[in-house]
Amino acid sequence: MMHIRIIVAGLAFAGVLLVGCDSAGSGDASSIESPKSTGSVGAALAEKSETLTARQAVAALGESIPELRFVQVYTEANDPNHLLGRPGGYTSKAAFSDSRVASATVEGLDKDAIERGGSVEVFATEDEAKSRAEYIETIAKSMPFATEYHYTVDGILVRVSRLLTPSQAKDYETAVKSL
């Protein structure tokens, strides 16, 4: 009986590692590109039964929001939150910028900082995505500079810069509904 538990645990762990890998590649933090250059996501959107990767979700958002630019896909090695592929963590994550955020307000921040646009985090379940949003909101209550907009659909959490106006952020809310 103990051997079966060890084998099942090993297979589950291997599954988590495989899910944590982003099939779109590691992305290059040094390149910022239009989401349209990442290829068509029409087929991915048509297959609603399969969860989008963070990169695919950013590309889909970019089809509705022309100011959005893909920045990077995170890997286990460069994930700033150390949640990629871990229990309760996301299965993929990508950052994007939004040209409506004034350059002067984000000067000195990393090119993948949420304040520059936002990020997409994909979780195995919607509950995990909502829990992550609630966790971030709890932190933001004590640190107003950490406030951001959150939109979830299925297991996808879209985090949007607080530096966008409410009407600009509404563009993301609308776009997320079509993911």
C-alpha cells in the first residue's frame, strides 16, 4: 500500500512539473513585442476545453487592447514570486506593458513590473486564481502603492496596473470575459 502511495505521489509531482512548463518557450525579457506577432490565438480560443497559457492569454487580450505589448513569459528560473509549478501556484505566467501608462511614472522600474501594464497568471482552478487575487488585495490594503486591478475567468488571473484609469482598466475587464 505504501509503494502505491509513493508512486501516485511521484506521478502527481511529475504532472505538476510538466504543467508548469510553458509550451510557448521561455520568452526573452529583453524583447517587447506586439501580441499579434506571437501568432494567431484563434485556434486556442476555439478550444475552450483546454486552458490557455499565460502567453496565449496575453495575445488574446492584445487583440482587443492595441496598447498592450507582450514583455515576457516567466520560467521556474526567473519567476519573481517563486510560484510557477509549485503546489497552489500558477502553471504559467507572462508580463505585458500598456502604452497608456506614462513612462515618467514607471521610470526606474523593471520592464516586467506590474505598474507598466500587468501580468497574466494561469492556475489549475478558478478557486486558486481567486485566492491569489484575494491574497494580493489583502497585502494592498496595508500598502496602497501595491493596489492593482484584478480580473479572473476560469483559472486565469489578469493583474492590471493601478496607474491605468478606471475606464482604461475596464478595457481589460471586458477583454478578460472573452478569454
